[in-house]
Amino acid sequence: RYQINSFFVNGGPFTLDVVSGPADYDSTVSGSGLSTATACVATTFAIYGRNHWGNPCTLGGDKFFVYLENADGDRQDINVTDMQNGTYVGSYVAPEAGTYKLCISQLAPFPAGPPIGNTPYTVKVTPLPNGTICAPPRHKDDPNSEWENRAAIIGGAVGGTVAVAAVAVVVVLVLMRRARRRSYASL
């Protein structure tokens, strides 16, 4: 006869699987994407879940909030993939060169949620080699501007020279669309 707390359990022997609890703000992060990136090229980092006692988590299911913020305060939410083993992989594409803040938190977006690791991280994003422009100039005040979003999507979906060619096609399409709008406005 076995006793668990004040309950007696008949039978046995029993096999128990002891797993760590949910991830806590003691979780750790690593990866080059915490400090450096190249504009329009996907970069990654990992979050390693740790429970309240600092033990590595072995199951998934935890929620992390991650975003990238440029110097103007524009935020880009970052999707985090749950590997179902206590590890979470984040991937992002910075649309242009510059200095960004990468913020990782739990329960709610930083600063409302508890920060993970040394949040916020300062990420230095360098331009593509040879002066190649991967994202057209941002037009923050133009509500019809789709340049930044399309460049980020294309940069994350394909790589290298193909990404530059694809962005060039998008630039031409956007310019054609704007020219068409201007011609309608003059009617």
C-alpha cells in the first residue's frame, strides 16, 4: 500500500514521470539574432524555457512575446516557434540597416510582462554587401505605403540575389500603383 499526501493508493509499483513546471522569467536566450543581423536576411535566436527553480523545461506550451523596435519606435512582432521540448525559436527580418531593440517577455509584451534574459537587446543591423538596397525608403507618414512590409516578407521568404530581384519587382509594382493613383487624382 502506498500513500500520496493523505491518500492511500492500492497496487503498484508505479512508474512516475516527473516533468518541470511551466517556463518562468528565469528562461534564457541565445543566438546571433540578439545582437547582430543583416537587413532583409532572416536571423534567429532561441529561448530556453526554465521553470521557477531554474530547471530546464522539457515540454512546450509556454507563451513568449517578442518584438523588434526601430529607432522611430515602430514595432515588428516576431513569431516564436514552439519546438515542444522547452525550446522556442524566434526568427525575424529587419527591413533596413540601423539599431533596433529586441524585446522578449512572458505573460504580456515588454515592459508590462516580465523580461526574459537581458531584455531589451540592442541589435545592430548592417546593410547588404556591395551597397545593395534591399528595402525602399520608408514613408512612415504615407498610410498607403506598402514598401516596408513587402520588403520584409520577401526578404524572409527568399534569400540572396533572388531577394534583391524580388524586391526590385515589388518596387516597380508599387511605383506603378502610385502613378496610377496620381493619374486618377488628377481627373
